[in-house]
Amino acid sequence: MADLLPVDEALRRILANVDLLEPETVALADAGGRVLAADLHAQRQQPPFAASAMDGYAVRAADVASTPVRLKLVGQSAAGHAFQGSVDPGEAVRIFTGAPVPAGADSVVIQENTVPHGDEVEIVETIAFGRNIRAAGLDFNSGDVLLTAGRQLDPAALALAASADHPHLSVVRRPRVAILATGDELVSPGQTYRPDQIIASNSYGLAEIVRNAGGIAIDLGIAEDRLEALSEALDRAMAAQADILVTLGGASVGDHDLVQPALAARGMALDFWKIALRPGKPLMFGHLQGMRILGLPGNPVSSLICAHIFLTPLIRTFMGLSHTPDLRAAVLGTDMPTNDQRQDYVRARIVTGPDGTLTATPFPLQDSSMLKFLADANGLIIREPHAPALAAGSACTILMLR
């Protein structure tokens, strides 16, 4: 296995020369998680007027320089219902939080420091000029750059865009990822199957990984082990304008592994198809008419683990996002033997101890066809090629899955 490509080199090649996808305009309500394609400028200032920060009375600070003092009430200002007059010397306006400060007033006395007397209010504490008023434009002014291109739109960013009066946003288009399962042995869930067939499961897990990474999953169904069927599936991927085509199974060199020949017949430029990885050695990568081709193994565990390692960062790179795997330090919950030439991703249960230490215990069986242990695993122990045997309690690196 000396010719197997290292995992880091495979990932470098997959992510090389990826161009940012073109922008599209979406409604603000649909922009969550998307990536801004251009700087976002404020369409207005916020707040748009000087606003009261408290419930109380809008006054002139000069009128309350000496207290107690009584002022004449001439009206009130509430949020959405501004007082239309002005505050003259010796006057006050009842005001509520968020309401516009009326002309002539320069401060707000909180209601706890007042005593009402019918059409007058008694101020019992002095107040500094400008106190309890949010100035117009305190948050931002019209024309300010509030968010820069490349920002992923989280809840706070969406709220900021809304407050700046943007009902639509220019965002990077989401990558379209076509998923093609291959093999005469596969049938979809719920269909009638022969004794020599199995239920196709990979596509469903892969589609969820695509969605979680920010892409659009396109299910191309199951292609039979015939060149004609594979060619027809490729036509569907082209028609869907897929940025990435993920094939499942059939990419090795057996008599029934026809994915590579079918792709080669259409002009695919093959980059590599074997890597030093367990599970997932027969992983293929190439280019075809603008599409990136990622051929994943047919075994369910292999395909899903490979998708976490390679497909997720590829999708994020198309959108201009970085990808940092959730790697953490842990200790082993049991002994582990020496490793061979391949980088190993071992399904494990990760438990947090009272002192915060993570303990990773591998499942006893690691067969790449066994989905149950992957569903139970919340992390993968990463073992480098030729790693020595380790005793329980030894330090290790884990990739958290959830």
C-alpha cells in the first residue's frame, strides 16, 4: 500500500482551486446560515431619533438643576406615538422607553425620582444634561458598513440586517450536491427486495451531511451496474447543474465496479482514487465539465466518515467558509493495538468526566458495514499511520461528531 495517498494530501487536492460560487438574492427570512456576497450598508440610522432609555419625564436639565421643583405636564410621548409639540422652560412631557424625545427636552428623569400632582410633576432629584437618552444614530448611521462580505448570517447578523432596513440580501449561492447510489444489490426503503439485495441507506445520511454543511442535496436515485444506467445518471447530474457529484460504491476495480469507466467515458480527469484511510481506502476524486467528482465507498460507515472528512469542507469552501474539524484531546478508555499504514478513524463513545477530561472508548467491532455503532458513536479516535500500541489512559486525539 505504498502508493496510497495520505489523508491530508487528499484533502488538499480536493480543496485546491475552488472558486467562490456566484451571488444570488434571497429574502431576509430565508438568509439564515447563508454567506454574505457583498458588504451590507445601513439604509438608515438607528435609532432614527433621540429616544428615551427609561420610563419617566422629558425635561430641560436647566429646569431641574435645583430640586425639588414642579413642572407643568404638557403631553406624553410613547413608542410609535411621538409628542408633536415642544418642551418650553418650566414644562415636562411624560415619556416611555423607546419613545422619541420631544423638541426642547434634553434629559429624561426616571419616574422613580418624581411625584405626580395632577397636571404637574414634582422632580425630586437633579439630573445631568443628556441623561437617559439614546442619541440618534447611537447604534449606526446611514451608509455605515454593518457586515462585511463573507460573514455567515447568524441570528444577530440577521437582526442587524433587518434593523438596517434590508428585506433582501445578496448571498453566496449554495453548492448543489448530486448524490448517486450505485449497485444492483440496492433497493430504496419500503420497496420489495430480493433475498440477495440490501436497503440503500447511504444517500439519506449523505444528504443530511450536505444540508448541515450548507449545500443543496439532489438525490439521483440508484443506478444499476450498467454503463448505460450510469451515463443516464450523469446526464441527470448535468441537468441539475450540480457543483459536486457524489457517487456511492462502484469506484474500485472489480468486474462490477463501473463508475470509473462511466466517468472516464464522459471525460473525467481523475486525480486519485485510493487513499491511506480506514475506513474509506477506495475514495475517488476527479473533475468533469465543471463538476467535482467525489467517489465514496459503498460501505455505509466508510461513506459517511469520508463525507465528514472531505465533503463538508469542500461544500464550505465553495461558499468561502473555513472548516475547522472539532478535534479534541482525550484519553483512551481501553488498550489499542499498533496501527498500519492507513490513518484510522475509530468509532468511539466519548464521555466527559467530573474533572472535564474526555475518555474515548472504541466500540469492539469496527466493520465498515455496521451503521449501528456509528449511530451510537459521538466521536472518532484518530490514529496516525504506524501509530504504536497504546494502553488505557493514554492520550489520544478525537474528532467529535456531535
